[in-house]
Amino acid sequence: MSPAKRRKPSDFQRASEGSMPLIEHLRELRNRLFKASLAIVIAAAAGLYFAADIQTFVNAPYCDYVLERGAETCQMNAVGVLDNLMLQLKIALYTGLIIAAPVWLYQLWRFVAPGLLKRERRYAYFFTAGATPLFAAGVALGFVLISRSIPFFLGVNPDTQLVLDVTGYFDFVTLVMLVFGIGFELPLLVLMLNVLGVVSARQLLGWWRIAVFLMFLFAAIVTPTPEPFSMTILALSIAALYFAAVGLAFIFDARKARRRAGEAVDDDAVSPIEPVSPVDAPTWGVHGSPDDEPKP
């Protein structure tokens, strides 16, 4: 029988072993960028279909405010001729990036993963799984706080007739939502530094006063309203995530300590000797043999 043919190593194996030439790395990067861009374009085309509904959702806090004040319709101002078109394209692009995120993140991961160790890949899965819901929670909180902030901002001078710039309003709302989403990723970044061995859990816990101060400072800068309620909600949310990250850091440090203890070898330690069961003495004497025994 002929020996079975050995399977050809995949591109992932060749890249992880360092046997793939540079030109093939560049070709793989080109192919993955093309697939990611194609997915974003297709998703953006779908997002363009729902752009009007998305714009209505984003404009809802302002429209609710003006309708409560007795306005018959919710109107916004467009300064340039292409403002409405560019806003629709911008909404489509944002929607395409969100919808196609699984595709372009997968293409990015497949290009980067061969350069990581097996343990680093496992941690990357963990951080990716945690980053998505945290970012979504931050974006949702940012939109809620924007909804509370619009009446405060626009009600400073109630006698003024307000007609907002549609592009400026959309950019303001999306920027606040993006900043809040990034703020919710800060504890995950702290946990990543612990996993990489940059800081320990005890150091993170010892810096809690400085960390809480920086959280309130960050919240005071990015919160759109000067009232303390929204700032406190954001700062306390990030602080809760920070202390949860510190708790996970203690668990990771304990696991690393157990792993180091199992791998450590003490040169001065005495090797254990297993007990040996006693052996009965022979019946033929010290220097004799069984042939030397007297025969009956």
C-alpha cells in the first residue's frame, strides 16, 4: 500500500510558523481588505435604504421637545445644497460599518491571529466578546443622556425660535454616543494590561482613588450637560466596570501564581523516595546458592 499523502499546510499554519514569504503576506492583506470593503459597501447600501428611519430616530429628542412646545412640525435647517445627501451617505456608512462588523473584524482577526500565541488568541476571544456589549451599553447610555440634555440646552432661552442645523445636530449626537461607548471600554483596557503583566491586581486596587478621580474628570469633560446627574451616572458606571475588572484581575493573578508554582523547581529540595517493601532473606545462606543446599 502506498503511504498516505501528507496534507499541505494551510496559509494560517504557514503564517504562524513564519514560512510564508512577504509577497504572500501582502497578497493576503489585499484579499482580506477587499472582502472587508465589499461587505461594508453591501451593508452600506442596505443602510442607505433605512437612512431616513435612522435619522428620524436620532432626531427624536429634538422633535419631542419642539412638539411639546406647540410646534406643528419638527423642522431642521440645511445650510448647503448637498447637506441632506451627504447626511444620508454618512448614515449609510455608519450603518454599513456596524452591520458588516462581524465580517471585517473576522478578516482582521484572520490576518493578525497567526502572529499570536495560542494563549494570546484565547485572551483575544475573551476581550472581543466583552468589548461588543460594553460598547453597545455605552452608546445606549449616551443616547439616553442626550435625550435628557436636549431640553436643558434648548430651554435656556425659551423665547428664542430654534431651527437646528441637521448635520451639526447629527454629528453632535453621534459623537457623544461614540465617546460614551469608548468610555465603557476603559475598564477592559485596564484588564488587558493586567493580563499582559503590565500591572497587577493589587496595584489596580491601590490606585482606586486616582482612578475614580480620573473617571469623574472624564465624565465631566464628555458629558454634554453641566448638571451633575448625567456626569455622576457615567462616572459611576465606569467605576463599577473598573472594580469588576479589578476582581477579574485578582482571579487571573491567582491563576498565574498557581501556574508559576507548578512550573517552579527548587534545586535544594530533596526528591521524594518511595518506600520499598521488605524482601525475605534467602534460606541458603549468605554466600551460597540454591544448588549448595543439602539434599535429603
